Amino acid sequence: MIAKLRPALKRSTALRLRAGCGWVTVRLDTGADIDLLVTLVSAALQAVAGLPEDDGTGAVSDPCTRQRTYAYSR
């Protein structure tokens, strides 16, 4: 989904995209940023809904298994 939306997403100052990465960082400063986040989550959920649940080995595939490290600044 990120690859499909990348041209439009690159114009947003609230987003950080990394080349070759399927993750997006969203900076929430305004109400419009929250609206953008909700739209992205909705698009991601729709994309995931189309994925198969079983990969043939009996294990359920989960596209959200990456561990993330967050840096907080004060």
C-alpha cells in the first residue's frame, strides 16, 4: 500500500518515508495530521483484508510482526 501511495505521501510534511521500507512515520501536530493517520490506517486495513490468512503451513500470516524501536524527544 505504501508503494502505491508513495507519490502522494511524499508531498506531506507530516510523514516520513524511508526507501525500501513499508513503514510510515506520522507526526501528529494538527487535526489534519490525525485525519491523515486515520486514512492511512483505513487503507492499510483494507489492504490486509485482501491477504490470505493461512500460508499453507497452518500458520497465520501476519504482516505486522516487525519489532519497532521508538525514540522519544522531550
